[in-house]
Amino acid sequence: MITYPQARTCPYHPAPGYDELREGPPLRRTQLINGQEAWVISGYEQARALLADSRVSSDRTNKGFPMIMPPAIAAVQTSPNRPFIVRDDPEHNRVRRMLISEFTVRRLKELQPEIEKIVHATIDAMLAAGPPADLVTAYSLPIPSLVISRMLGVPWEDHEFFQRQTRTIVQSRDPKDSGEAVGSLLAYLSALAQDPPPGLIARLKEEQVGTGAMSLDDLVVTSMLLLGAGHETTSSMISLGVITLLEHPDQLAALRSDAGTVAGAVEELLRYLTIVETALLRVAVEDIEIAGEVIKAGDGIVFAASIVNRDPAAFEHPDRFDVARQANHHVAFGFGVHQCLGQNLARVELRLALPTLFERVPGLRLAVPVDELDLRPATTIQGVNALPVTW
Ligand code: HEM
């Protein structure tokens, strides 16, 4: 029996151990790394059907939930004051609705000039300091961190603190370290929420906490979710996107020669890289018949998103990286009621950060071979811990 998840050996390909998942049935009972058994879903059609099914729950306190996330995240996600991403409707939707206007395409169009300025200023600083550079610290991390901290109204002078805490929460296997990181980030955001600078936290405090629609604890935990989800994911996509484009020079040339390919290239990168291999987790709350199997109430469900996004029934020649592919129906942002709230923001950031970097640093190249890169462990958002580059 295959175990799930498994570590990648190449930054832009699913773990070789998943090959078995690609042959045979679209779902199967599998042993998870924590010893639990769960259904692993590898078929595109079945993944979309289950993610949209109200008989599956995102609530980590339900019996049988597949708990493969790092320990500090598990603690936050099972606490009485857990964020809306791990709640079911109607509680989930109550908070989501309060945030949605901040993440619409229209709102992000307004933010675009500011994001563009951030991208250029970050490249200016990198060029002034290098070469060489670690692209993660010089580029991939600062851009989404700056953007989300501006949106929320979190002071930039504190960025080293919140980036370090988020990284510890996401990556550390030591429950003490990661527990302390959660505690200090919550304490920091609680203090900030007392008298927040202008931004989304201040607006939520006035409009929602002020009217009794949201508790102060809810505001703090929601801010922590947005701050974390808003920078670790997009940062990984920028780093892995750069590696993938450098390793596929014909595709990079296509992107460079025609600005019209950028949006499609970003969707293809989202599909091809699928960095959230272990974030799409659910438990059945009723029996569900699907593809000739019965998922019983209380059975855990894990979506092998990187394999789902390479299902040949949904994407022709799925292992080919093709910036001209129309890949918009991928599940890299999930599907159903929990589909990524920040997807429009992530798209704007990626559509600016990737082409602008290659335009302004035309000689950019990796400073070490791809197989020497330090890859993130299997249980977290996929990415690289550092990305040595030169130009
Ligand atoms: C939800 C991926 C960027 C905020 C999700 C989910 C996925 C995902 C797969 C669904 C989780 C589930 O169904 O259980 C990504 C990827 C990103 C990205 C790949 C970058 C490329 C962002 C950004 C934000 C954000 C920039 C901004 C704050 C959220 C929130 C949710 C979410 C709040 C919960 C939505 C809900 O439960 O209704 N994301 N995300 N994400 N994401 Fe993102």
C-alpha cells in the first residue's frame, strides 16, 4: 500500500512514489504518514465532485479527520477558536462573506499599480545588492509579504518577525517550537488589533467587531490565517515558477515574446506545480457512493492535488509544461465553497512578479543544479527553502 504524502525529488514534479496513484482507480484506501487510513483521491472528476459535496466536512474536530498537517497547525485548527477555513457552512460562510469584497477582481485592479511598484522596488534592491542572491529572501518572499501586510495594515518593520513565525508554524516538526510561534503570532496580532493601523484589520474591527458581528478573537485568528496564507503560498509559486521557466527555455522564450501568454502561463504553472499537495483534507459526514466505492461516514479524505491536476482525462499530455495550454480548470486553488479566497490576489502577484523579473534580469540563472536545491518536506506547502541565483 502506498503511503501519503511523500517527498518530491524534483521541485516541479509530484513525488515519484505517487506513480502508483496515477495508474488504476481514481480513489483508494491509503495509509497516511501518521498511521491513519484514509481515501486518497487522484481522479479529477471525483475530486471536483467530492470537493463540491456538502456531505464532506472541513471541520478538523470531526472524528476520523486526516490529521497530517504540522502539529502547530493541527492545534490551531482544532481549537474552539479555529479559523473559517476549517469550519463548515454556515459558520464558514459567515466570515468568508465579511472578507470577499477585499479580494474581488475589481478591488485587485485598484491595487495593481501599488503591487507593480513593490515588484520594481524589490528588483531594484536585489540588483543593487547582487549578484548572487537567494531569490527566496530577495524576491519571492518580500513581494507577497509586503502586499498582504499592506492590505491588512500590519507594519512592515515587523516582517522578519511574522515571516519567521509563519515559517516555523508551517515547517517545524517540533511541537514546542511551532506552538510557541503560534502563541507569539497570536499575541502580536491581538496587540495590533487593539489599535490597528489603516487596512483590512482596522476595517473589520470597525464594521464587524464594532457591530458585534465578529468577536475580537475571531478577528485575530482570521488575520493570522490571511497573513500566513497570503505570503507562504504565493512566495513558493514565484520560486518554483522561476525554476520551472528556467528549466524549460522554450516556454520561457514564449512567455517573453508575447505578453498575451502571461495569464495562461500562470494558470499552467499553478496546475503543473500544485504546491498544496496536503492542504485539501476532508472527512465524510454521511456515506457517499462514488466510482463504485462507498466512502463511509467518518472516513478521512485526502485530495492528491498534484496527481488530480495531472489526470490525463482533464489535461492532455499532463506531464508536459505548456504555457499555451488553457489550464484554468485546475484545482490548485481547491474547488467548492472553500475555493481560495486569495486567488485573484495571487494571480495579480504572479502575473507581475514572474515576467517583470525575467524582463529586468534577462541573464537570470540558477547558481546550483536543480537536483541540489533544498526542497520543502512532504507535509507542507511545496517549495524550496532557498533558491541561489545569479545573473
Ligand atoms: C483557501 C491555495 C494564495 C487566502 C485555499 C485553498 C487552496 C489554496 C487549495 C482551499 C483549501 C480547502 O479547500 O480546504 C492557494 C494557493 C495560493 C494561495 C496555491 C498561491 C498561489 C492565497 C492568498 C491568500 C489566500 C494570496 C490571501 C489572503 C486563502 C483563504 C482560504 C484559502 C482565506 C480559505 C477560504 C475558505 O475556506 O473559504 N487556498 N492559496 N490564499 N486561501 Fe489560498
